Amino acid sequence: MRVVIVGATGNVGTAVLRSLLAEPRVTSVLGVARRLPDRTAEPYEHAQWAPLDVAAEEPDEVVVGRLAEVFRGADAVVDLAWLIQPNRERELLRRTNVEGTRRVAEAVARAGVPQLVVASSVGAYSPVDDDAPRGEDWPTDGIPTSHYSVDKAAQERVLDELEAAHPEVAVARMRPALVFQADAAQSIVRYFVGPLVPVRLLRRGRLPALPLPAGLRMQAAHADDVADAYRRVIVERARGAFNVAADDLLRGEDLARIVDHGRVVEVPPPAVRAAVAAAYRARVVRADPGWLDMAMGVPVLDTTRLRTELGWQPRHTAAEAVAELLDGIAVGQGLRSSTLRPATPRPAGTSVLPLRRRGDVGIPETLDRYLLGLYLSDHFTGATAGLERAELMTSSYADTPFHAELAELTEQLRAERELYRDLLDALGVPRRRYRQAVAWLGERAGRLKLNGRVTERSPMTAVLETELMRGAVLGKIGGYRTLREHADELGLDPAQLEELIDLAHGQIDLLDRFHAYARERAFRVGRPLGSDDVAEG
């Protein structure tokens, strides 16, 4: 089977990708995403990839045509593309979530794909005021005060239309409860909480009590269990709706116990809603009160159909899924996609090898020790400033399609700086730390230029930063060429220097592509960097 996953880099998308890659009946997987992941990292390295935005501001015919071309020859398409933030841009949310689904559905029909599996949600269901489990026949009219729920209900109507017009397409609707895994920790923090809330206090045992709205009950499922449900639906070419949730239903005391102390403070829901509304207006949190309305109103899911017809059984409890998520939040866990990026970029796994030697390393009498030492020390100083700049760019442009590659560039530069440090020590060259300190201060001072903006970075900054970084990498190449010229005399391995030069040319290619992206947006009114990038999966 050939499967295409639209939105394969998010919470559910990454889990579904893992599950399908382990399924013998699935012979190839193509991931489609607006922001491609690091294609050298697990699990993304095992799939093919195509960059495509279902919410592109282009005519429907153009986007549907592109999607149909990507879908052609597939046995199943899985649509997981969904935008949660920016919460306040309602038009953009609907264009992605509802019209994006419509575009995918039209492309599936045009390409002749026999099955479409779509990520719906418990949020699509109409509200209830009891704990009686509801099956898939419960109405899907949504909760009016939740934009997420309203869009999920509208998405269900899009699928109704597809089934009526194209009965030959097996349409499956997955309606899971909350989906958690440790690797999604930081994406969930970014979507719902924001940077001003001290989420690290969620480390076990740190909170004296857990305040929760009275009457809250919650279902959840581990992402791997939800992915297993998707896998079963795909390989069996099932159609219709499927509820997905673990067996246990969590209440306030259960959640407090997971946090490790068992003490819960129940707060009247209207008071909680007022507090959430105030925090949202003040931009302290990113979730509006509609999310609370949905949490308090959705039904308990009956998962009998999935279990009896497809043999699905969860391997994790809801409590285990929540505990894993909290542990992930406490340590900043994530993966190498823009959607699931960790709190701090992890090493890319592509760091430069340790300093390789071809003999005794040292500066011979045939070379001017002072001048060469000064030259190498200045390059080490440049590596220090370049690393500082790369770290800033990685954090500043996290919402662009280039975040994963910028994070990888940062780790490469970090490793190269360590290599230069080893080189200076091996050659007996002083590092001249005062020069690194001056470079560090200079780089920090350079961040203070306003470019006409007092409280935020100017869109022009990305263009200028990239040009500066490109010049620095070109200078670095010159330094490696100089070392290669004298490699035999210095006792260095010229092959490693060639590798470093090739690596630097790859960095130039990345910076050129990012520069093209930045300059196209920097001077255009109303289109800041990252404004047209959506969260997938």
C-alpha cells in the first residue's frame, strides 16, 4: 500500500507515520507538510516528503491540482492538517481547517484515491451534561462557543458532501479524545499556554495543590494508540466514524494524583472561565475560554465499534498518557519538526568529527607562529560570534519552515567551534579570550538596533542577519582553505578540512534559501515571517 499523510509532522501525524512505517502491508509513505521536518532525523528520515500548504492563498483549482498530483497512485490519504494557532485569526483558522479539508477531499476524488481518513475529534460532538458514553451516532453539531469545535463540526459536513458525491471513496472519520505523548509536550505548551506560564512547575510534586474546574472529567489516549487505530482503519479500508479513547475516565482527583500529591482545589467553572478570559485578553495564555467550554461539554466516548470491528485495544491508560506528557513538559521534550520542536534544540546528530591528525600537530619553524596564531584565534572569535547569531536566529524564526534546518545549522556551528578550540590547544595557540568576550558583547549590542521597531524585531532583520551569517560562513571557508594549504606542515588531515568545506557550502545553501524566503516577505505589507505557516497533525 502507498499512503500519503497530509500533516505528518505534528502530534498525531508523527505517531501515524511511525505506525505505518512499521506496518508490512504499507510499502511507502509520503509526508505532506507546509514546514518540512529534519529529514535526517527519526522517524522522518524513513518517509518521502513533499512541501505543500493546504491553506495557500491561491485559487482552489491551483491547490487542489497540486494535491491531486501528489495523491495520484495512493491507496489511502490521511488528512491530519489542522491549525490551532494563531488563535485570534479566525479567518485563517477556517481557511486551513475547513476549506483545507475541502481541498484535500476534492483532490482525493480527482486523483481516484480509494480511501480518505480524516482527523475529526471528540470536539465535533454536540454538548452533553452527563457521563453516559456516546457512540458515533451522537450528533456532530459542535459546541458554539469553541472555534475549534465549530470548525470540527463544519469539517464533518465537508465529509458528508464528499460521501454523497463520491460513494466510491471510503471515508473514515477518526474522533479521538485528547491525544498525548511526551514528544508533543512543547507543542501543547506553545498552543495553549504560552511562554509566560511557568510550566516547569508541572514536574512531579512541585505544586502544593492543583486548581481545576468543579465537575471536570477527561478522556485521553496515547498518541501511539491513536496511531494504531489509524493503521487498522487504513489497512482494513474501513469507512465511517470511529471513537478513540483509553479505558479510564479522569476526574480532578485523578489528575491531582498524577501530578503526585492528590490534592485538588475545585473552582466553580464560571470563575475559571472568567479567569481564562482575562488571561487570554492580557495575552498571558494562548487558549481562549472556548477551549474550557469544550472540555466541560464534550461527551464521554464509547469505543465499542473500534474494538469489536477492528480489534483495537489501547496499550496505555489515559493516566499514563497524561503522566508522560507532564514529564515531557518538565524537561522540554520534542522532536526535530517545526511543530514538535523541543524547548531547546537537541544536537542534530551531524556534528563534526573530533580533530583528526596526520602526524604530530604543531606550528613548524617555517611558518610565522605569531601571525598564524593570531589568524586562527580571530577565526575562533568569529566562530563564537557566529554561534551566538545562529542561536538567536533559531529561536527567533521558530515559526518559519526553516526552523529545523536552522537548529541543525546551530549544532553544526557549535561542533565546529569545539573543533577550533581543540585545534588551538593542539597547536599551542592562545585563545585570546578577551577577543571572544569583545565578539560576544558586539554581537549582543548588534541586537539592540531598532530598525524602526521598539518592542519587536523588524521583518528586515531576517534579511540582514542572513546576509551577515552568509558572509561569516564564506570567511570560515577561507580559513579552512588556509589550513588545508598548510595541513601537511601542521600535522592535520586535509580530508577532514575538505569535509568541513563541503559542510560550509551546505550551510551557504541553507542561508541562500532562507534569504529568499525572508526577502520576499520582509518588505511586503501584512505578511510577516511565519504568518502563512500552519501547524500540521
